[in-house]
Amino acid sequence: MTTLEKIKRLEEYLSMGSSTVDPVIDIALDKLLKREITRMSELKTRLTDQLKEFEKKYSLSSPEFYARYESGQMGDEMDFVEWAATVEMLTNAEKQMALLPKEIN
């Protein structure tokens, strides 16, 4: 069973109308969310640092680089492929982060 299937099964279980939920489930979910928020924050920091290195090396902002790269103006040099991938990974990480709660009790 995949993680998503487990979560869906737990959601079904919790929605069955049980008036009280075992506090251990709530505590465990809070810990998992906090862990994921920390993991994603660390990933964003690493990716941002990598982008800063590329920007410094090429004296070009990442948004400007990415627009040029997407339009075919930058070529296929390995640094540029890595830079573009890093921009995309950061964008995806930010989208994922937006889905996580801002605060956990």
C-alpha cells in the first residue's frame, strides 16, 4: 500500500463519524507535518544557495536566465541544464510548501 493509499484509508477511517480521535494519531500527524515542513525548508535553502552560485558565476538573475534558456538563447552547456533544473526544482518545492500548513500546534 502506498503512502497516499494509507492517508486515504486513514481519512476514510476518521470520517466514519468517530466522535473522538485517538490523540496519538493527532500527535503523529503533527510530527509528520513538522518534519516535512523542515525537510522542504532545508531543500528550498539548498536550492536557493545553488541558484545564487549560478547567478554570481554568470552575472545573471535566475528569472532572466530561465527566460533566455526556455527561449533557446543559452545553449545546452551542462551548467545551464543544471541551473534550469534547479530553478524548476525550487518552483516545485515552493508549490509543495504552499500546500503545507503554516503552523502546527
